[in-house]
Amino acid sequence: RLIDFSTWLILVALVGAKVLMIVTDSSYRNNLGEIFTWRTLQAGGVFYGGFLAATFFAIWYVRAHRLPFWKVFDVYAPAIALGHSVGRLGCFSAGCEYGRPTNSFLGVVFTNAYSHTLTGVPLGVRLHPTQLYESLATLAIFGILLWRYPKKSRDGEIFLIYLTLYAVARFFLEFWRGDEDRGFLFNHLLSTSQFIAILALAAAAGLALSFWGSSRKAPQGATPLPTARRARGQL
């Protein structure tokens, strides 16, 4: 069952990533025919588009097949973080998701003309390697999730940690991004991914409150302590 689920999850994520890319990239709005080109097929898309599509699909699939809801989400959270880390290395190799110009010693210079043609990355300019920043951030998140998994206090905790940590990391990493075609909202105040990260943090806060509230409730049918003591005394 989980193999089928994983296969569908990957396919849905790929479609969702490309849909959000098409929606946020103004070049597609000006040339709808570009949607059906080899360039679009080669593009990886927007991570949050794939994540949201996969999440909604997972909610439906897990409920439809009566799988343990939060256990499934906890199992997949570390895999998402690790896969994302590896995927950003691919972004670095291609030149997409590039950073702003910088004089920092951390800066990298792209020189491949095909990368410029494919992704628009500036050539001969020192740029923040935002792809590597995000790869390291998601790798660190993966490590945290693995460390916490055997110690988790309840099902759903691992997914909650992932949702929170990645949203924070993505929000701040966006300030170093230099690809202006990734989409912005509110007169360039926030990028599309920053806005989604804020929504993800709000969802994480709601989940945390829900988990905290349920943990405070006494189990139904539990016998109060004084009554239990009296019962033992009568025996």
C-alpha cells in the first residue's frame, strides 16, 4: 500500500510544482504556448506547489485507505527533507533558484551558457549559492527529525517539526534569492514562497495548539486518584 502511495505522491508533487511555477512566472502568462514546451518539462517547478499538492493528496489517500494518519505523515517528513536537500544540489548544478549578487567569499560564479539559456542565471557574476544554503538547511532538518523520531511524544510531532523548521528556513532564504521570476505578492513585499511559508507557520501553530489541547484532556473513563485509593483500601 505504501509503495503505491509513494508513487502517486511523487507524481502529484511533480504536477503541483509545475502548476505553481506556471501560475507565478509571468513569462507563461504572456506566452501560454510556453507551457507545453520542453523547457517547461525540464524545469523542476516550485517546491511549495509540489508540497501542497502532495499534502492534500496524502490527506485524501490516508483517510480513504484508513491508514494511521499522523504515523504516515511522521514517516514521510524526514524523507521529504532529505529528498529536498538532494534536489537542491540538482538546482545548483543547473543554475536555477540562484541567489543575489554578493562580494562574500561564499559567492559562486556560473559560466555555462546553457545554464543561462535554461534558467536565466547571470554569468560571470558572484552570486549567493542559495541552492546550497537550502540544501544544507534541509539536510540539518533531516538530521533533527531523525534524532527526534524515536523520542517523539505523540504521532504528528515529526511532521509538525518539519513544517515549522522548513517554513522558517524558506522564509529567510528567500531574501537571498535573485531569480525575480519566482513570483511576488503585495507589490513585491513577499515572494510567493514567503507567503506560503507564513501560512505553513500558521498551520503549524494550529496543529501545535490542537496537540497540546488533546494532551491536556484526561482519558475518558479514567478513575480519579482519590477514588482509586479508596477502592484499593476496600480491597
